[in-house]
Amino acid sequence: MKRNTVPASLVRFFWGDDIRTIDTQKHKKYILTSLLEYGDRQAVAWCLKTYGRETIKKMLPLLRLSDKSSAFWQSYL
């Protein structure tokens, strides 16, 4: 795995995308939106490890999450 790529284990959350072209820094908003909306525990753990709790918390208002997901993540973080 290259340094700025999403792990292959999370490819199922990026259907229709070439995972090799998704850069963890350039596409942070897209990655967080996808994984916080549809991801599992493994996906969330990777997000927390990669971006950190505070970064994710600051980005929440910018993400296009469902009302239910947005409320959950605001409460959780």
C-alpha cells in the first residue's frame, strides 16, 4: 500500500471508483463521507487512525452525511 492510498480492505465502500486513484489527503472529504456514512468498524478505525478524532470532528459540518449519521457522529466524537 502506498502511503496516501486507501487500503484494499476498504475498496467495497468505494464502488465505481479506482481505489488506486483516491489520495487520502486530496480526497479526505470524499473518503470521510463514504466511510462515516457506509463503513463498518474497520473503516471507522482506519479513519480515526489516519485522520484523528479532532480532524474528523472539525470536518463533520462539511460532509454530506444523512441526518441520522450526522447526529450519531456529532454525538460520538
